[in-house]
Amino acid sequence: MTFVDAVGTEHPVAGSDARIVSLVPSVTELICDLGLASQLVGRTGFCIHPREVVRDIPKVGGTKDVKIDRIRELAPTHLVVNIDENTKETVDELATFVPSVVVTHPLAPEDNLDLYRLLGGIFDRPVETERLCDEFSVAYDALTASAPLPTKVLYLIWREPWMTVSRDTYISRTLALAGWETAPASADERYPEIDPAELAGSVERVLLSSEPYRFREKHLAEVEALVPGARVSLIDGEMTSWYGSRAIEGLRYLGAYAGD
């Protein structure tokens, strides 16, 4: 049996001696939740969940500034990467000495089911895989059971310059499950620079994400002045942008947040 990743590469089921390096924070958490922490031999400094587990796993740099030689020393059999988070140049170089490179690319919340089955299949964790799939489906159905009236929102991910998400992103599609339609309606880039003041009067809410820029309470008044009339609040970016097992908690979080 083989499992096909996001770029069409077929991967056979790995043995229990597989050595995994993950360069994707949310996938690192998923690997642990699949019961594979003992086989995880490397992770990025941004892979912070589950904290008590990953703190003992060697770091190999960041998602983009990867320490190639450190990974070589760890001798992984499998490298797990993501199209958006890791550079092709880095992945191509690592592929010269890592036997199996598993590429992920979830584009919508529903893609988490395929992600669970891809990694759970490759690393032979059928029971854990189906448990996560069941939990995700329950959370997804609960969030989408009611059809809230669409609310126009501006979701800010950066300051100086101000940046948001286009509708062609995992974040926007996740927010849409809660009835939130992100502005602008169209954009040339997936993460465009914008002027919040230009959206005054056209959005009902502004959500200030905790990542990648860490918005805080002190930024609320600044944004309220730029977008008068809109409700401005902080939102946990991990709950909207992290796929993998955290997406289950994220869907539950959005249900409670949207109803607040």
C-alpha cells in the first residue's frame, strides 16, 4: 500500500524504525498526536506543541532558515515539509540525502482528513488516524450545523505594513465556516498589503491575529481609529491557521468565538 502526498509522490508504509524530521509546526504537533513522538528526531524552533514533548527533540533551525548540516547529522529517513512554509530550494537540497520527503499542502479545513490519513498511513497509525478523523468531523459538523448570516471581516496578520489574507487561503476558508467573509473580496496576492482605512464602512469586524505578528491589547485603539464603526478584537492565530490536529480545537474555538 502506498500513500500519495501533495506533489503526487507515492510513499510506502514506513517501518517502526523510521526517523522523522518535521519542518512544519502544525504537522509536528500532528505527528506527536499520532503517537509518533519517539520517532521524531528533529523539528524547527517554531514547533512548540505539545510543549512537554517537543522540548526534548533537537531543533534544526526555522521553517525557512533550516540548518542543513544538522539535519544530515540526525540521519532522518523521512522529512515532512509544506509548500507554503518551506522553500523549494531548501527541500530540494535536503532531498539529496533524505530518502523520503513527504510534502503537505492543506488548502481548506476539510483537507485535514486527507492529511491525517496521509501521515497516519505512511507511519502506520490506523487507530490514531481514525480517532482524529472522527474528532475533526464532529467539530466540523458542530460549527457548520447552523448557517449564520455572513459577516464581513478584516483579518490582520501584520502591522507596518498592514497585511491581511485573501480568500484563497486556509485561514479565510476556515473563517468562512463561522460565517465570516474576509475582505477584500479579491486580491492579486494571497497575503496582500492593505490600508485598513479604505475598508471603513465595509467591514463589521476586524480580527487582530496573534501570529505571525503578535497583536496585543495596545493595538486595539489604533485599529479602531482606522476602521471606525467596526468591532475590533484579538484572535488566536493558531486556532485559525494551524492545520493538523490543532484544527480540531480550532473549529471548537471558532464556534465559541463567533458566538461571543
